[in-house]
Amino acid sequence: MISVTELRAGTTYEEDGQYFTVLSYEHIKMGRGSANIKVKVKNLKTGSTTDKSYINGAKVQPIAVLKKEMQYLYKDEDSVFFMDPRTFEQVNIPLKLVPEYIYLKEGETFSVSLLDGKPLEVLLPPKMVFKVVETAPGAKGNSATNVFKEATLENNIKTRVPLFISAGELIRVDTRTGAYSEKA
């Protein structure tokens, strides 16, 4: 058992038969009472995120999750498929556990969390590079404010990009928000 004060982003634990990974941690101390620990967690079975609150002395059961680098192969109607590049073993993960599957690119390597050999989640890098397939031509001249236009990326994601970005260019996209980050 570990104290809830040791829960940090990325920590995985079990509570009431459910597995959670911590997304954010906040320690709140008000007045003379005991401190409260607020964590935002992702349920690894359902993929939903919730906020949980614990008192300072509470304990939770940690679980050992194995993180493996695996190559993304393809997607079908209800699963995504990965392969271990060393053993060539393939695993499939239900789409409900990978809500960010639109960011997966065939042939690229991603970190996959496994518990007892069963995949739990796919960890995406915070930013990924994509090619702009279609966008309107940009306006000429300077602008006093940030002006954006619609763009369609190679994975059919629509995002807003600055006016100077044109079709065929590579851009970096934040996988947490889907927003343009910078020119690659």
C-alpha cells in the first residue's frame, strides 16, 4: 500500500477492482483540518476520466504496469493492433481504451502499458508531426493578431493553423488538445 501523497502523474493504482492512472495531483491544506488530496485519474478499463478526493492518511494499492515500446500496425472497426518489434508478438487493444487512436501513424513506435500481459493504454507523445493535406491559401501581409485558418491533416484531423502554413508542409500538433503547436 502507498500513501495518496505519493500519487503523481503517471502512477497506476487499484481501487475497488478498478485500475486508475493519475493524470494530475493537487495537495490542498485548509485551516486546521487535515489535508485533502485531489487527483484527476483515468480509468484504465473504461477510458473515462474522473476527479477523486482522498484525506491525507489514505492508502491505495499500487500496481506494477509494464511499459513496452510497440509498433502500430493498423486499425479495424473496433481495435487497434500493435506488434512487439523484438518478439513479433501482436496485441490488439479495443478502441474504447485508445480514444486518441486518430493520432496513431502506421509503422511508428508507441509506448503501451501492459498489466499481466493485457494491454491497458497507449501513451502518446505530447506532440507529433503531421503533414498538411489541404488548407486555404494564406493572406499576404502582417497582422496585429494571431489569425488562423482551417487545415486538414494527413490523418483527416481538422485543426486551425496560422496563415503562413500551406498544403504539403509539416506541422507539430499537441496530441492532448489537437491544436497546432509549431511548424516542423
